[in-house]
Amino acid sequence: MLVAFGIAYFLKLNRFVAVAASNISMPPMLPLILFLSYITGGLIIGYNEHTVKYSSGITLEWVKENLVQYLVGSVVFGIITAVVLGTITYFLLRIFRKPRIAKTEISDQDQP
């Protein structure tokens, strides 16, 4: 969040919106993000078992066995999400943003 705030400050962007947008790990979304990262990692490294068996319990041993799959998946999922949402944002801003009006300077001829 500090990096987002600093970049927003130097680029003269809305700092509140930048910090709010950088905090996507809100509690309701966290299980979905973790699961999609795990699935994406399985697709990338070729592991076809996509189910997480919650009934048998997620133990520390299970986490150790699947850590590489999750890490690879989280990086790839993050890049894909950034590109897709960045593209959508770009096109929405192109459609809905009002054009800026250029400021004109008053010349000596226009003054009374």
C-alpha cells in the first residue's frame, strides 16, 4: 500500500483510490484468490488434480507439497488478472472520460 501511495503521489493520481484499489485481499475475496491461484499453478506445472479435499483437512504437510504449485499459480494469475483488468479499465476510461479543454492564454490583442 505504501508503494501504491508513493506512485500515486508522484504521478499526481488520486491517492485514496490508488490505495483502495491496491488492497484486493479483502476477506470475502481471499478464498477465491487462493483457490484460483492454486488451480492456475496446477495448469501451468501440469498437475491435473484440481480438487482440494477439505474433508481430509489441510495440514502443514499438504501445504509443503503444494507450495510450488500455489506460488507459480499466484504469479501467473496475478499477471493475467492485471492485464485483463487493466485492459478493461483502459477501454472504460476511453469511453467515459470527458475530453479535456485546452487552456488558452489571453493575448495582448484581446485585452480592452
